[in-house]
Amino acid sequence: MRGERERERGLNDEREGKNGIHNPSTPFFLLPCMPTTTTKLHSRPFLLPRRRLISTVRAAAQDITPPPPPPPPPPAPQLQQLQAKPTAANPFSQQKLPLDAPKPSPDLPDGSQWRYSEFLNAVKKGKVERVRFSKDGGVLQLTAIDGRRASVVVPNDPDLIDILAANGVDISVSEGDSAGGGGLFGFLGNLLFPFLAFAGLFFLFRRAQGGPGGGPGGLGGPMDFGRSKSKFQEVPETGVTFADVAGADQAKLELQEVVDFLKNPDKYTALGAKIPKGCLLVGPPGTGKTLLARAVAGEAGVPFFSCAASEFVELFVGVGASRVRDLFDKAKSKAPCIVFIDEIDAVGRQRGAGLGGGNDEREQTINQLLTEMDGFSGNSGVIVLAATNRPDVLDSALLRPGRFDRQVTVDRPDVAGRVKILQVHSRGKAIGKDVDFEKIARRTPGFTGADLQNLMNEAAILAARRDLKEISKDEISDALERIIAGPEKKNAVVSEEKKKLVAYHEAGHALVGALMPEYDPVAKISIIPRGQAGGLTFFAPSEERLESGLYSRSYLENQMAVALGGRVAEEVIFGTENVTTGASNDFMQVSRVARQMVERLGFSKKIGQVAIGSGGGNPFLGQQMSSQKDYSMATADVVDAEVRELVETAYSRAKEIISTHIDILHKLAQLLIEKETVDGEEFMSLFIDGQAELYVA
């Protein structure tokens, strides 16, 4: 009787195992139709007494076959389908094989641990019914078609899921380990996470500050902030030589001596000369400072390091100085060599300047740079090239001899330089025979090498847009106007009345400018809308005047009269009641020139040779925001009266010229209405035919 009760108890345990309680033959805790969690396993409906669990294990160990239970009522059709074939939704629908179940397949591996290759073969033969992956994906539990179960250690195979899906294998993933283990490790993980995070941040900052594991002597890798990010070339292949640099002959001469020193040092050392330690390239943006540095590297043929000064600055304090040390350590090991630092004003600004105090990180970086260039240990065989367009903000210790021995000014090119630059940038382009680089150079005063390169590129784009085989002078002229005044408004709606008004306005500018003595000649007149302007009059300024920066009083007075010529022409032709706002920019230019003549240039008899009014503004913005008055109200009244007198004089001169040569004004305006564009040669023919004479005051 006791044995029968134990068998019945074991049978009841087995039935409860079918309902989701842990089965000794099942390696995971599973609940049908719900995730396996600690809370569900320890809830009351699923408690399993210890004595019943022991009896279940004992019955399974003795392999006692219990008597068949009384037949249950027939299940519903849905339950019959679930019991007929186990699915992922009900993985324990058949915990025991029926009596008529198929025997184990002889072509499957034996044991509860399969090799991965054996597992793949079984899957491809259709012998695996379902698999269940562990949470970390390193192990899976399989169920074969004969009911056997086994575990497989899974390697990193990205094609495994596709193979399982192609062979119809049911795939599931275990949502966690047993309750005790998962809870314990999760609790320990929550305790250890803050300590691990703090240790990681501490290690990160130590590496950033050049401590153990960081800096030049630390470990390498992506976390090594102290290493320099400079680009190194053992044999420089910049693709640029001095032949590719035009328009900077004086700068090339200075740098060619540095290259010759590197190639022939004995020539200089025999006379006691020492190699320059540093060469600073100074000039406006786009003048070719970086291009010259690349040419020096290509000509010298010595190891070349290049970097930007902003690469030294980092979020963490001390990284900039560490990177400077690392850069010069590498350079000294390759000496003689060249180090190029672009935009050095990012770290070379004056120390201790500014109302808000200095920047510790930047000052540490420049201090390290000063020491490396000329410090206690010296700097042998390393030439530092640097470029900046803000030499006024650099620290005086950086500019002294022994650090940057030479300061090479790379200024805007003159006419001859612009011709050479245009020839350089025309290589590889189909240039028409009508293109005259001399005329283009004279129409582009103040253009840098980058501006001229952009001009030729825009001309090539226009030629391609017009389906031309070569670039003609028209494309270059249109590209120049596009760069100066903006793109052409082809679809602008312009009435005949407005077109006539713009034609007379631009004709007034050109007429006054052509008849004023010692003024710039007219290059082109156009009434095609561009940008915010309805029309434009182009003058060809004097190259000598631009280079010297010296303007006479008569030239400034003529400039004001030319600016007012457009408004005067509108008044003479259309009347004072029909003038427009088209002269607003002209009035601003006239007022600015007149006030500078009075306040700054000493061209006023009442004010005399005194400069009044000093620039002010916010020093943090680095530019003049307002004008501070440093004179009395009485002086201000005198200044206003003088400015008004200069403007009225210029207005009367312009009105006199237009009234005297009204016939030429009508012819020029009519020609503009017909052609929309008149060049300088055609414009001068009108003056020759009209026998116009220069204005005499």
C-alpha cells in the first residue's frame, strides 16, 4: 500500500510538472504562455512541497512505471492540436512520449552535449524541432524530433538564425536564469555598478592628464588623449612645389632659403649661420599660407608633421601640453624635419589678457610650445612653420627671435601676381582664345589666390551650364559679376518705366565718374538685377592707389560726387517728386566718407589736423561696435556742419556735370535700355563722339 501511495504521489507530481512546475528532465524553469520570473515561480499556486519533490525525483530514479490513470474527458479541438505537436506557445504539451512514439533516430548524436557541427547537420536534415537560446546567446537547448534534448555551445555565427529559420526550427530565448542565482547576481551587480563607474571615470581622467596609462609614455589606443594627432609623412608627397605657388614671390624667396638650409646645411654652417627655428606666415585669409607650407614640404624632402593648433585644445586640462610634448618628441626623433602648425592663434594668444582672466588650458599649451621651441633643452633640427591671419593677438614671447625667427608676410597679389595665379588655375581648363588674363587681373583688384581660383571655377561651371566646349571671356565676366554682386535675376519682373529709371540712374554714375579728373575709369555698366541691386556700374580702380592705400582729398571729393550722380540723374530726368529709394546705399557711402574726412583725416579747415572720436565697443567681440564721442557738443555741431558742406558740394558738382552733358546721358541710357550691358570701350566712344571735356572745379 505504501508503494502504491508513493506511485500515486509521483504520478501527481508528474501531472503538476505538465502544468509548468520544474521537471527534473527540463533544464529551465518555464511557464506556459507567460515569461519565467521569480515572482511567478514563488507565487502560491505553483508551490511544490519538499516531500513531494523528493518523491518525484525518487520515482524518476527508480524508473517505476505507474498504472495508467483513469481516462480524462476528451479535450477541446484546440487542446488536441496543442497536444498533438509541441509548440513555442505550449512547450510542455507532451512531457511523456506515448507508447506508440517513434524510437530514437539512429542518425542523431548520443548524449546530452552535442558538437556545433553535429547540431548543424541535424538541423539541415530536419531532425531538430525547436531550440531555446540562453539569455547571453552562448548556449542553446535543442529538442529533436524523437523527443531527445541536448545542449550546444554556440560560437559567434551570424548565419545561424537564418539556417534555423530556413529549416523550420522553432526559436525561443530564455528570459533569465533561476530565481536564486539571477536575483543574487542582479543584487550584487546593482551594488557594484556605481563603484565600477567611478573607477572608469577616474581611469579616464588619469589618462587624459598624462598619468599612469596616459600621455606620451602611457598605453596606446583610442583612449590615449595625450598623444598628438598630427599627420606625419616620412617622404612628403604634398603634390605642391614652388612652381605651383604664384603671386607671392617675396614669401617664396624667404622660404626657399629655409629649404636650401635643409638641403645644403654645410653652406651656411661654414659661415657660422644657424638654421631658423621658426617661420611665421602672416597674411589675410586665402593668400596661400598653407599652400606655401605644403610647397616647402614638397621641396625640402625631409620628414613633415602637419597639424592644426585647435587639435591641442581638449576638454580635459593638461591634454594640450601633453600633445605638444608628444609632437616634438616625435619630431626630434626624425630631425631634421619640419613641423607645420596651422592657425596658431588658436593657442598662441596673449597670455593673461582679457577682463575675465586667462585660460589655464590654453596657457599651459602655449607655455609648453615656448619651451619646446627654445627652452632649457634646446631644439635641434626641428623647423616650425606656422600660419595665422591674426598676428596682432599672438603672445610676444612667441614672436621673439629664437622661436619664430622670421615673419613672412603673404599679402594680396598685385596685377602681375594675379596674372600668374590665373595662369596657374587655368591649367586643365579649356580656355578660349579671346580670354585676356591681363584684363581680368585689372578687373579683380584686391582678389586673393583663393578668390581667383573660385573665379575660374565659377567660369568653368557657367561654360558647362551653357553647353560650351571652352571658357570664353563672357563666362569669366559673368562669374566675376556673380561673385561681386550676386547671381543674376533672370526671372525678375521689371516694367519699362523701372527699366528706364535704372538706366538713367546708372548712366548718371558712369557720366560723373568719367568726367571727374583723376578718377577710376569705367569698366562696365549693367542694368541687369543682381542680388539686392537693380543695376551696377563697375570702375577699374588704380592698382597703385590700392597698394599704397593713399587717397588724396580730391579723389575722395570725386568719389562722393560719383555716388550722388545716380540721384541727380533721377531728379533731372523724372523730377524731384518721382525719385526712388535706389540711392539709399549711395547716401550711406557719401556720409561715411565725409565724416571720416572731417573726424579722422584732417580734411576740415574748422576742425583742423585733429583726430576726434575714438572707437569703442565690447572687447570680447573683437570689433568696433560703436563710436565713443570724446569731444564737446559744440565740436559736434561743427563736425555736422562740415559734413553737410562736403556733401552739398559734391551734389552741386554732380548736378553741374549732368546738366552740361545731358545729351550724352540720354544716349547712354538709351543704349542701356536696348542692350542692358555696356562695356568700357563702347562707353568711351560716346564721349569721343560727344566731345565731352573733363570737369574743372
